[in-house]
Amino acid sequence: MTTFDAPAGPSETAGRSTHVRTLSDELPRFMRLAHAHKAQLVSEGRDRAALVLLFPLQKLGPLRQGALAELVHADPSTISRHVTFLVDQGLVRRVADESDGRASRLVITDAGHSALQGLCAEREDRVAKATASWEPEDLATFTRLFSRLIDDMEASLPGPSGDRPASASSDPTAPRRTR
């Protein structure tokens, strides 16, 4: 607390608790909507869960499969199945790891970059439609605060802070293309 900050009074604490409760109630609703959009893509014959793995590969470059699983907080067997799909579709290829020839790294292909651009365009279109009536200032504020929430939630995951994915940023205004 700085010398300019006054301690929160009882009404401020109660108001904060109400906002935290409301936000925590809205997060599962947001997740259900995200899953509904995912289900739509799956019904169109696309494996969205696998395609999402293209984001960190594009941002961070070649990764070992185990590192990718840790990065996205997913079970290695699930990631293995998704990577197999991506390789079979020609969206990712395996290359020898320069530091350990017995291991391989996953590299996004040109087709993978194209698929990722399409996925980004679809997602941006969905968000643009949902926020079309928003004032630009409201959208800017929500974007900044939502990014901050995601970063803070990611930072609160168990484990040493050095284990945080490279996609995490302490700058809440930095654009995020991997989420």
C-alpha cells in the first residue's frame, strides 16, 4: 500500500466480493459458450482442440511434444493424439531436435500457418459481431482487463513462476494472438 492508498472500507470490501462472485459465476458461462463454438467446428469436421496447438507453435517456434503439453496444461496422451492429427493433416511436421537427435520438435508448416490464419479470422469475426454495438472505449477497457485477468489466473497456477509459458506477459495491454 502506498501513502496515497486508503484501506478499503466495509462497503468497498462487500462491493468487491459481489463483483468477484459475479465474475466467477460468469466464467463457467463463458467456457460453455467457448465449448459450444468448439463443438460447431468439430461438427464441421475440424478438430479445434488440435488446431489450437498451432498458436504456441507459431508464437514460440519448434517445440518438443512434452513441452507443448506442459505449455497448454494438457495431458501428454491427449496432446499426442492431437499432434498425430496435425501431422496427418500436414499442418505440423516433426524435425530432429538439434540438442538431442533421439527427440523431435514440432514445426508448423505453411498449411498450418494458413489454417491458423483462417482460425484467427473466424474467431475475430465472431468477437467483432458480438461486440459490434460496443463503444470503442468499452472494447479497449474490456480487452485490457480481460488480458490482465487471464495473465493473473495463469500466474496463479501451481508451480514455480519460472514454469510459466512464454506466452504470459506482465503487460496487460500487449496484444495476444495465442489465446
